[in-house]
Amino acid sequence: MVRSLKNPKKAKRKNKAKKGEGSSDSVPSLPAKVWQPGVDKLEEGEELQCDASAYNSLHAFHIGWPCLSFDVLRDSLGLVRTEFPHSVYCVAGSQAEKSSWNSIGIFKLSKISGKRRDLVPDKTGDDSDMDGDSSDSDEEEEAGSGTPVLQLRKVFHEGCVNRIRAMTQKPDIVASWGDTGHVQVWDISSHINALAESESDLSHGASAVSSQAPLFKFGGHKDEGYAIDWSPRVPGKLVSGDCKNCIHLWEPTSGATWNVGAKSYIGHTASVEDLQWSPTEDTVFASCSVDRNIIIWDTRMGNPLAATITAHKADVNVISWNKLASCMLASGSDDGTFSIQDLRMVKDGDSVVAHFDYHKHPITSVEWSPHEASTLAVSSSDNQLTIWDLSLERDEEEEAEFKSKMKEQVNAPTDLPPQLLFVHQGQKDLKELHWHSQIPGMVVSTAADGFNILMPSNIETAIPANVA
């Protein structure tokens, strides 16, 4: 339970001139090496250097105060966008130095540049149109070059924002969990509209904070909390969980109000850390807790506690329900491990189908890709954001061929899991990540030192059949 905010990015080690020596040419060069946090140490005179070729796009920015939680907003710019420059809308909550300085930030980042790369055609299509050599020049072609434009609007929020989520069906409706113990629902449509119409650059931060009353405010929880999720199937349906052990179900009514169940769902024996609705069932959601368990709930049942899974040996911090393979649920723990549960096997008593201990510090966020059923992104307190493809297996012949090619360029680690596709580093105290549901391969992450938007060059995404 790590929350407070008070590469390969192939991160390569590089010699740095000592003070007084002038040019770095005076220091003998060492072979480049992929650097692993928690394993390797920097020697005196060394610094980390990002390998820019590992990304199709990489940009860093900040919106003022550190942000513990944010959400990417669905927009009307296109369901599947592959052409640079890109534009992204987000909503974020602040962790300000003083309680009265907090706000909800609604921002638009436009003119996001990067290298052009076509999506991989669906394998069910005709391969005759695929020319392996024709895309080489496109991969190196910069589109929309320059610094992205940040537009920002702020709404006053009482206290720090522990977590914030936008409604799937109406992204201009957002719910915030505050450290005051209140869950509030906001209408940010006027701010989104203003951002869409304006092109002014507010990259240095906007000082003006508007006062706006929330649509709805609930103070029935016994403590502050972090767990909250909108139903992807029933517009307006919400669940919220607190640091005691209580979960409340919100049912939408007419007139932008909600009936919040007076009776809470109690099955955990400690803080409820995260909540996720089922992507396929209107009445089913999952919760995870400091008590090391995941619980599956079904609100149709007299006893809504449908199943309990002992998921980890330490606090379960985060969960993610796979929208493309609804039997799969990912979870991340305080001990640095993350696991994949196959919910079809819960009744048999052993639902874990994959378990990884690559990270050595608490897992702070997990999320399945909205475009690839086997791809998962993970962030950790070890300052790494990793991307995994669980469909991959070790191929010793391919590995040997790769090592022979790379031997003279970089000393790559030999013990990396075959499912590990990408490691992003450079952010301090990573807290949360989200895939962009309309821009395949794009991940946004928040940390103590601001936001990153990244698109790894080795993440290949097939065109969905319904939009090909």
C-alpha cells in the first residue's frame, strides 16, 4: 500500500567527465550496457542515457503540482488514430502542498510528434500487400515535429485527489476520491469544450482556478479511500471503496443524481485498494485489499460475495480486468509481484496462470491494453514502467541469433523474462499509467516529477477487425 507523493528505454550507462577535466573525451569510453534498477549501480563519473530509437514518440510535461491519479478521456477525434501529430485529453487530480491549493486539472496536449509507423494488418487479411522493405523510410520519418502544446484548465477541489476516473460513456462526467473522505461527481464538459476551441499554449501552467460545485457529493464512507470505478456497461453506475473495508454501490437516477446504497459491501478485513467492473456483466465487479485477497462480487445475489481469491503474499494494490479476454484479471502487489488470474478456474482453487517477480518494489498500477488481449502495462515504485506480452515464450534459437547481432553494440541482460517487451525509465516515483483507447500503442504515466507520453517502437498493434 504505497500511495503518497510528498529503458528497454534502453537506459545506457555513459561515461561523464569529472569536474575540472573539461571534455568527456578525456575519460576512456566503456561499452554501452542496458541498465537495470535494483541490479546495477552507477559508478563515479557515469550517467544514464536514454536510447531515443526505442520510441516512436516520447514527451514529458507537468501541470503544476504532482498528480497521484488521472484518466485519459475518450474524444471525438477518431476511434483508431495512427497518424501523427496526435492530440490527447486527460483529467487529473493534484497533490498540493496545502489542502486549499488542490484542484482538478483538465488538459489537452496537442501536436504530439513522433515517427510514423503503420499498424500491423490483421493476420486474417491478405499478406500479398505486405512489403517488408517499404516501411523502412516511414519508420524514421518525423511527423508533427516540435514541442507539444499544453492547454490546461483547473477546478477547485477540496483536499488532495486520491483517485479520479471518467465515465466511459460520458467522459465529461468524472468522479474524484478526496482525502477529506468524500467522493464527488463533476461535470467538466464546459472545460473540455473550451480546450477544444482554443489553441493557446499554457505549457507553463495556468494559475487561474475556477470554483464549481460538484454534481453530487457523498460523505457516507467511514474513511478516505482510493478505490473507484465506473461501469463500462451501465452508464452512471459506480462503486467506491475506502481505507476501512467498505464498498458502496452507486445507482444512477434521473437528474444527474445517484442513489448510494446505505448498506455497504463488506467482505475484506482491511483497506479496499482498487475496484474493477466486469467488462461483460452488468452486476459483477472485483475488489482487492491490503488483506491480500481479491473478491468477486455479484450484486444480483442475496450474498453478493461470489468468490474470494488469495492473490498475493502481501497487500494487493491494484487490479485490471481484461476487456478483450474477460476471464483474465491482473493484480499487482506491495511485494513487487504481479499475477494473472483465470477466473474460469477460481472454483478449482488455483486460478493463477502467470506470476512475475521482475519488479522488486511495490506495484503501483496495472492495465491491460485495449487493443491487444495479451499485452499488459505495469508501473512500480522502482521507477520502471514495463510492458509485457504474455503470449510470448522463450525461443533459444532466436535469442542466440539476437545476441550474436547485439554483442558488439550493447551488453544486454541475460535473465530478462521472455514476455518483457519494453522498459521505460526516467520518471521519479511512478504512480499510475493508462493506455489510450483510441491511439494504439500510446501509454500515459504520472509520477512525482510530472507526466510522460510514450509510444514504444516495438509494440506492434493489429488493426481491430471491425475497423480494418
